[in-house]
Amino acid sequence: MSISANYAKIRQDIPDDVTIVVAAKKRTPQELIEVINAGATDIGENYVQETGHMYSALRKKAAEVKWHMIGHLQTNKINKALRIFDVIETVDSLEKAEAVNKRVVKAKKQMVPVFVEINIGSEDSKAGIRVDEQEPFEDYMENLIKEMSHLEYLQIEGLMTMGPRFGNPEDVRPYFRRTKRIFGRIKSLDLSNVNMKYLSMGMSNSYKVAIEEGANMVRIGTAVFGKRPCSID
């Protein structure tokens, strides 16, 4: 099947209120043009410099979609990231949130939507706030979000997690379920600058389980574009 057909099938198969962020790491401009023409509204990229090149290559087509930072954001790349991305899904500490907040005005923006990234499986190979390093984790997250809510140029709009990758997607269900509980707890706080609209979890091999557990945003690359060498999405 073509990229267009793959995207159309996934879009048809999942609820309309679930946002598909097309994970475009290492893809070509031609591939992105095809998926945008097929109806994609949101594109996720992992690297700031690579995204800048892609944005330039797409020209006017780039402005037709919303750009999500879904890779680890280095502090020294924040200025460039704010010029490209509409949403940063990978804020993983108060220090990172403060660094982004400090640079928003310089980027000539009034408010930046961000998600807080949780490493729900406490995996060494993944970024995000590790569950095993903050106990009790739910209390830690509540206090962290309260601190972040005081940052005047950030709008906290959700949580993001990858979850461990298993051969059987059912094995990741408990991790998604716990993330959803944390999401609900934070949403109930009704804090200023916190509007918990999105729970971003689930990728090509796990998005169906993620949606069943409450995700309303999924990040899908391989199922749209086909496999690439060493693919992890």
C-alpha cells in the first residue's frame, strides 16, 4: 500500500477525536508531502536541525501542518526549536521547562504549548521523568506540574510517554493505564496555565492499546511510511 493509503486506513480505523502525529524521523520531503496531501495535520520530528532542513525543503507545504517536537530536546537547541515547532512534547524536568519559558519571548511567541514527558517504564534508553527515581511518583508529578504552572509563557497541555516496547502490545497496557491515571489526577487540579487536553502515547505497534487506555494522541511512523532500518516507532 502507498503512504497515502496507509494513512487513510489508519485515520479511518481510529476515532475522529484522536490526533495522529505522523512520526517523520529520517523521512524524505517527498514522503511528507504525500502524507500531508493525504490529510495529515500533525507532524512529529526528533531532531531540531533535521526539522529545520525539512521545513525549508517543504516550503509553503510546511505551514499546512502543526509541528511537534517528539525527541529529546537539548537545552542548547531550544532557541531553534521554538522557531520551528508548534508543540514541544518532551519537557522532562522543571529546569527544562524554565529554560523553554525563558526563551519564548526571544522567539517572538506569546505562549508555547508543552507536554510533560514521562518515562513510565523507567528505561535507561529513553528520556522522560523516570518513575523509579521519584517516589511516590503520582505525588511528585502533581507537585512538578504545580511548579510549572507558574511559568507565564508555557501552556501545559498534556502528558507524553512511549512505554516499553514489547513484542505483544498487550504487555504495555498497564503502563499506559498508569499514565492515564496520572493524567486524570493532574487534570482535576484545575491549575492556571494547565489545560490537560492531550494524552500522547502509543506508536505503530501499540497505538490501538494506547487508545483503549485513554490516549487521544498517537505518534505513528512505520505503519504510515513502512519500515526503515533499525526502526523503533
